Amino acid sequence: MSIICGFPLLECVYCIACARWAWKRCLYTAGHDSETWGVAAAEEFEPVPRLCRYILAVYEDDLRCPLWEPPGGYGINPDWLILKRTYDDTHPQAPPYLLYLDHDHADIVLAIRGLNLANQKDYAVLLDNKLGQRKFDGGYVHNGLLKAAGVVLDAEYDTLKNLLEQYPNYTLTFTGHSLGSGIAALLAVVVVQNRHRLGNIDRKRIRCYSIAPARCMSLNLAVRYADIINSVVLQDDFLPRTATPLEDIFKSVFCLPCLLCLRCIKDTFTSEEKKIKDPRRLYAPGRLYHIVERKPFRCGRFPPVVKTAVPVDGRFEHIVLSCNAISDHAIIWIEREAKRALDEPNF
């Protein structure tokens, strides 16, 4: 009799726990992540749309006949392209990338593409990591992404050094999307640590824009390099928010919604204090820019607002239960909404 009576009690507890989880998740929106942040200045956010376009140029077979014409007149000039590497060139220990000399903005840009779902070597880069496996500069980083960054630097440091000497007033910008964002961020860190290889370049000339960033470095490094690295996140994007190892995410790519749902349940019941205490936990790098364009319980997109901060205790810790969590990861959407934000008269 006691066993029979126990079932309703267990069911009630289970239902209450599920209701609590659903209530917290439904009330949690992407705007909570950045509600206390300040609004970004237009001049510091200005490079984002054109850097997205440079990353997209890595996908093009012929830059003189692109698959689509870039909006706003900030496309790539094929005559200023220094080099373009494919998987055949990287063997493939890193994703394809290009090196571009942007004379209009006095900038030397190295742009790295995102994950190729059809290329197993990209997965090998992601799989090459375990929690706390790789220490670097007093913190922790993703091992596979750091190795890929080293491959790119070893291949191009002579070219970069020559360009920096030839154009002493130009900045050096690393940028990438998704998988490429983590490599670009760690590449910037490696260059800062090895500036002598590039002719003792001034730290102020180095910068990085990680678009839809992967969580690739521990919190102390993410904050320490916030003067160089900038991460751009569109609304509900799942990748900067999940601390699930990247290898688990992409092993489950065909059931990604299921994985995100399970992750939502876990992080709802894990305290912020417990998360922050783990020094091995990886985060989105540098200064964060959050493009907010949807409001809770409201339909449609609104004029985007870009919020920014260098947070140390709330760095996109919770996945947002949203049908846009995956689509907001697309670089096409990020480029479009970043451009819309800059076109707003009150930006």
C-alpha cells in the first residue's frame, strides 16, 4: 500500500520540478544577458559587417564573380587579395582562410571560415580537446583550436611580417566565424605572445573580431585580452552560451535541438557560483557585443540595439529556449543585423 501511495508523490515532485524548469526557461530571454550593459559606440562596431563579408569571401570560388553581390558597397576588392588558402593548403589542419589588404580602412585582415559540415577534418580540430587539457598564459584554452591557430601563424608569419613592415600605420585584424572565430581569437593571443616574430609589432595594432564565437578560453584570459578581442553575438545564438564541449555538440549535430534542450535543463539547476569557480571552464573571448533585435512575448524583429561589456560573472551562461537559437548563428543574419544596427539614426 505504501508503495502504491508513493507513486503519486513522486509524480507530483517530478511535475513541480518540470514546471519550475519550464517557468524559468520561458521567462529567461536573450535580453537578460545584456540588460545591464551599455550601448556600443558606432565607431567601435563599424568593422563588423565588412568583416563578415570578408569571411564570406573565403567561401567564394571566384571573387570577381561572387555568388551574390554584397549590400552596402563594402564588398571585397579582388585586387587587394594577398592570398587565399584552401583545405589542400592547410592539409587540412585548419579551415580555409584568406589574407586581405584593406587600403580603405588601413587594415591587414586574416579571415577564417566556419565549420564545414561535410569535412571530417574540421571535426578533428573540435574533437582535439578535454576539459583542462591545455594550459596557456596562466589560463586554459581549447587544445585543437590553439593548434590550428599555430598552423596558420607558422604558414603566414613571414607574409604578415613583411606587410606590417611595408604598411607601418595599418592594423592587423584576425576574424572568423564559429569554428574560425575560436581559431582567430587564439591566433590573436598567440601573436601577442610572440610579437617578436612579427617585428615587435605594437600590441595596439592587433585586434580580433570573433563572429558567433566558440567558447575557447578561460575567464581570466577572456578578460585579460578584452582590449584586443571582440566577440559578436546575435540575440539567441546557442554556441557562445553552451559550455557543452564543442566535440559533443558537433557529434550530436543531427540531434542538436535535443542536446540544447538537455543543456537547458542542466544549466537551469546549476548555480552561477559553481560555474564560475571552475577555472578550466571555457568562455566566449574578449569584449562582448550583443545584438538584440527581438523582445520577450513580442512577435517580429525590431530595430537592433548593440549592447557591450566585459562581464566577469555573466558571460552568456544560459542557453535561451528559442526557435532562433540555431538560425541566429548564421553569418548571413549576423551581417545583416549588424548593418541594420549601424544604419539606425540613434546608433
